[in-house]
Amino acid sequence: MGFEEGETHLIFPKKASVEQLQKIRDLIAIERSSRLDGSNKTHKVESSPQPTK
């Protein structure tokens, strides 16, 4: 989507829509909640290394 990084925040690009911002905000909130709720559990997603041929 092309966010720029500010010192303490992301800068939303002017050409993106408010609906896109709301989707991103909701996804971040869901991820944050799942991490906080699962703080006592191991909630790590690891990718397995691809075999080389």
C-alpha cells in the first residue's frame, strides 16, 4: 500500500482511500488482540525452510 515510516507512526499515502486505512487499522487491531490474548501461549508462525535442489 506504500506506507511511509514516521519516527513513531506510519504515514498513510494521500492516494489511498479511507476504506483501505480502516481495513489496515482493523487488521492491526485483530493482530494486536490475538497477540495480547495469547501472551501465555506460543503464538509464533514459522516458515519451514525450502529444500534446495
